Amino acid sequence: MVRLPRLAPSRLGALLLAGALAVTAFLWWRSRPAEPFRVVLSALSGPSDGLDLSQRRALRDWVQWQLEAGGCTVLLPGTILPKDLPSRTRMLELRPRRVGDQLALGWRQAKAGDLADQGEEAWAEQMSPAREPALAMRALFSSLPLPAGSQLPERLLTRRADTFWHLIDAVGANRDTTRLSSGYDLALSATRDEPDCAMAWMVLGDLQYRRMLVAPESDPTGQATAERHFRRALELAPATPQAIFLLAQLKVDSGDHAAALQELSAGLRNRPRALSLRSALVYAARTAGLMGLAREALARMDDLVPEGLQASTAENAWLYLGNRPRFEASLQTSPDEPRSIVASFYRGYLALADGNTGAAAAWFHRSGGMSSYSQFTDLAEVFELIATSQPDAARARLRRLADNRAGLRVPDGEFTFKLAEAHALLGEATAAQDAAEKAFAQGFGCTTWYEQSPFLGAIRGTPRWRALISHLLDRQRLLERNFPPSAFA
């Protein structure tokens, strides 16, 4: 029998202490917040890549949605890319080319720190032959060192090449009012050809939702139909951030903030680094008047987004919180991005609030005549007429816009609030109050902005106004009790 040496009490205590420290260090390492796996994603154009701008953007979006589903924080570069990005940020440039129904998907990638040290030599480049789109996408994703344990849902890819290109065109149509119907038909066809493709159901739901934002004659059951499409996508590819983002936006624009916040709370537990979900949370919080939650959500986004980049264009939460510099910074966008229409409108909005009618009219004019975000194009026409002292024409245009939106299935109360401001600017106090009450009924509950909007001073203080504020506060307090910031930590 072998006898083990007996340790002296002092030595035994030291070993126990060392073991305890090792266990503590390991537990700390396991519980520490994971460093965000950031990808700055762009898609470069070539002289003969066979893609138009909307298709190239749609392909980039598709890659973004897949990477978010895999646990990444995905950022799209703005007009200027900052030089001092965190060293481990991965830069990914897509170089897509369409060859018939095949996809030649080249790309190059590098860490920001390596680019800073080595310059262009840091890029690792890969050129892909033309192949089935799903094979090309899989090759891209397999080349990326994704977060540990992450899986990219296969159901977000198509099996057939024609389905892939139908969905690319459908995604490209989702911000173009003139193409919503044709895009919807393409997505519907994709769900019939590949009913087990989550991407097809998500895109179909998105186009159904977009149509309800602008088309009063849309199907009375359209909201339930769009939700059903999003639910089907989530059955096929659970916890996909983009599908939850769209479902939450649908709920908010329909006035059901509680349901939206419940969806986002569950989604963020699974994908806490998904900027789309953080952005949707800010939107839901600001329109519900939960400014403490909005501020906390914005702080979380700041943790994920390096300085010099932005996660959201025209982020109204900064405006409602009184932080004009941050709001103005969110209006910096590339002219070819669809939301540049919204950004131009808000630049005019700020100029008008400052009394600079000339600059305001110029910015409103820049938002006009575009097919993306057509509701803001229409609204910009009204505000431009106000800024250029054409009240009669502005009233007629505003009345037409309000009439066109009367039967919307997804009314978007935050947008209706802008109609109230336009009426107030035109001296129509009763119409402004009516529109403000309609915005409340449609779910827009940011009490702070009802009280601080620079354009509603003329109608504040009346009994009707005080009653409206009382109702706003009652609903806001109820939501605050049920959805504290800690529910989204």
C-alpha cells in the first residue's frame, strides 16, 4: 500500500486558496460579457456584375440577416468609415456578380487592426466561381470565423436558383412604393416553390406589411396575414432577428406596444448582439413614451457600435430625449440609401423649427418625388408648401394626404402626429387636436414630444389637450410597470 505524503497545514491552506482562486477566475471568465463579434459589411459594384443597385443592396441585406442570426453585430458603413475602429472588428466587402441564374460571390475580409498596421496587404481575398446561389452563400459563411457555438440557419437559404433571384428582387422592392405589388407576387411565388424557406416567408410578410403602411384598400385581414407569415418564418428559423424586428414593427405601427415589447424581450435573450432588435426596441420604447427604456436601449447600442458608425438613420429617440447633436448625427446618410428620404425630411423639420424657412424648403424639396418611403415624400410636399408660405396649397395637399391614409390597416401613429404638427403650423387648431388624438388612438404615446414639439404650442392648454395628456400618461404608466428596462438587460 502506497502512503501519500501528508501536507503541512500551511501548505494545504495555500493549495486550497489557489484552487479557490482558480475556480473564481474561471467562473468570472465564463460569466463576463462576450465581446461583440462585429462585422462591417459592404457590397461593392463592378462595371459588369449583372446587378442593379437594389439587387446589390438586397444581397448585402440577406448576408446581414444571416450573420445576425448567427450571433454577429453587423454594421453598414456610412458615408465615411472611421479610422479608429476596434482592432478585432472584421471588415467584409462583398463582390457579387450574377451569371445567368448563378452567383459568383467574391469577397475580401480583414480585421480593422490588421488594416491599420499593414494597410492593403491585410486583406484576405477570395474569388468564387459562378455556382448555385446557396452554394456561393455557404462558401462565404464558412470562410468567416463566427462566434463560438453559432449556427447560421440553413432555412434562410433557398434550394433553387430561381427562388433566390425572385427573393432578391422582392427584397429590393420592399422600400419602393411602385414595386410593392410586383415584389409581393415574387415573394408569394417563392413560398409556393419552397414552402420550407424561412427567408421567403419573412420577405412575404415584410411586403404585406409595407403595403398596409401605404395602401388604404389593402386586405382587412392583412395584419393577421403578415403576422402569420412572420410566425412561419420563425418556426422554420427560430430566433431570426430580422423576422422578430419586422414582427415587432408591425405590432408597434398597429398600436400594440405591449405585444411588440414581449417579442423583443424574448428575441434579445437569444440574440443580445443583434442591432436590428436593439433598434426595434428603441422604436417601440420611444413611440410608447418609455423614454427611460429608450435611453437604456440606446446606451446598449452605443456599447455595440464603435464611435463614428451609426446603427439607425433618423433616430427620433434622440430628438424626443432633447439630444439634438445625436439626432443630427443620425441624419448623416448616403444619398443612395432609401432612408435618406426620411433623413432629408427631418433636416427640413429642424430648420423649420429654427425659423430657417429657406433651408427647410430646400431639404423638404430634396425628399420629394421619390418612390421609397413615399409617405415621407408626400409629407415633405406639405411642409415645403408651408415653408414657402403657400398655406392654401399646403392645406389642400395635407387634406389629400390625410384622406389617403384614412383607411390604413397599419396606420403608424408617429407619422399621424406629423399631420397634427402640419395642421397646427397652418393655424388649424381643431384639426391639429383631432390628428393628435388620432395619433394617440393609433398607439403613438410619447408624452414628452406631445408636450415639447415646437409646432404644437398653439393648441396646448385647452381642456381637450389636458384630457389627451392625461390619457397618454395613464397608458404610459401601465407600460412602464410592465416593461421596465431590467426586462431587456
